[in-house]
Amino acid sequence: MMTRLRCAILDDYFNLALDVADWQSLSDRVDVTVFSHPFASEQAAASALASFEIVCAMRERTAFPKSLFESLPKLKLLLTSGMRNASIDMEAAKARGVTIGGTQYSRDPTAPLAMGLILELTRGIGRENARMHAGEPWQVFAGVEIDGLTLGVVGLGKLGSKMAGIAKAFGMNVIAWSPNLTPEKCKDAGVGYATKEELFAKADIVTIHVVLSDRSRGLVGRDDLARMKPTAYLVNTARGPIVDEQALLEALQQKRIAGAGIDVFSIEPLPTDHPFRKLDNLVLTPHLGYATEDGLRIHYGQMVEAIDAFTKGSELPRKLA
């Protein structure tokens, strides 16, 4: 008789995991435990997960550095939503014989969220909604029309190109830059090419769509923010560390730019006492970019497929390491 395995589903903030995938199909082989809240520390994670052979991680919500792998001697299979996860030490996993699997997306919901942040910054939809529900007097927020404004897209890959298309549908002019972007690729995408300096100086709104890596960490720094117009906005739905958060905080506090819409942070969840929470020219969302029920249904469904394959001794459908 096969030994039953223990599987931990991490960071199920929405309490959706068990409802959107057929975990029952694994019930003859696997016992599933759901952790709905983030661990307070790596030590807390190590203590909670010590007896599990399988862990299902949701993006980078819980990091897996070498030290955590060393604290989890039973771990054999680590699954992550997405096909990359910068918070997993892949070499440490390989050294300890831990198999890593990923999941795919059918669509990407991040670009529409970025446009939503742009609309909130320029039209104050959420702010006026809150005032209406609070019983306050009629409108006080005079909006800004985005038709004819220039959107600067940092990163013109799959996400950035989708964002450019959405922006053009709203009548915006689009320019783009990234370290390896060429004028020819911009032309193919129907957007203008700009140097980094030109993009930050010319754009009315800058939106970030690059992958976090050692090269992109701190890519948007103090000098870039200083080049922005005092009427310009910054939107980040990529990853927090891509932007120098201290420099952004100071620019917003000193009103050197009009505002920002931020969905991602260097520390997540964002601490309740973080100074970002005190700024009235900063729209904050709690990393909603990928968090849709449709997307989670795909992620958890593919995790069930991977666990089924693993427990049957078969190759994972989407193996990372």
C-alpha cells in the first residue's frame, strides 16, 4: 500500500483553492492542508511545513531560499503558480533533490489592472465612490483626460505589448523602452521608440512591465523619477523591487510627480505602518494583477495534475527543475 503524502497549499488568501480544483481526485494518496495566511517568518514556515512532502506555492508570497529547503527534509515536490518564481532558490532545490513544477496562464489580467490604476489616478473613480457611500457632498475631483496623453511603457514584451494596445484603444500615444528594445520592434508593435531618459521626461504616465531579475532590480531609480513631469504618474504592476521605493516615496511626499498607482511591493503583504499607506496621491492595491478566480482555477487545477503525475511516478506536465 502506498504511503500517503502530505500536501500544503500556501497563501490561499481568498480561500478558493479547494473550491476551484478537483483535489478530491488525489484523496486516495494525498492529504491536503491549506494555509490561508502568510507565515510570520522563515522560521515559522519551516516549523509549519516540516512534515510535508508536497508544497503548492502561490507566486512569490512565500520565499524558498536555501535555508528553508535545508529545514524541510521531507520536501520532494514544490509547485509554483507561473512558469518562473524569483523567490525559489532553484540550485538549492536541485541539490536537495526537490522537483519543481509550474503552471501556465490562459490569459494575463495584469495589463487591464494597470489601465484600471491609470483610470483611478486620472478620474478618481474609487475616491468618488467612497465619498458617495460616505454620504459626502457632490463631486470634488476634477479628472484628467487620457485621450492624447503619452504613455511610456517600460518593457515591451507580452505584457507591455498588451498594455500598449489597451492604451491606444483609449486614444493614448505610446512610447516604449527597455534595455534590449530596438526601434524596429517598437515599429512592429506600432509604438514609438524612446531612450530611457526620453521616456521618463516625455511620458504623462509611465507603466512598468519587465520581469524582476538581478538586472532589473532598481531599474527605475531616483534620476528617472526626477525626469518625470510634475503632472505625470507612475504605475507599477510588475514587481516592487524594480522601482527604488524610497526614491518614489520621497517624490510623492514632495509632490514632485502627480501620483502613482502601485500593485506590488518589496515587502508583501505591505506592512500596516508603511508610509505608502499615508499618501493621498498614491493608489494602492494588494498585488491584484494576477489574482482572478479564472487564473487561480487554472493554477490550482494544473497543480492537481502535477501532483497526480508525481504520485504515479510520471513526468510532470510542466517541470521547472
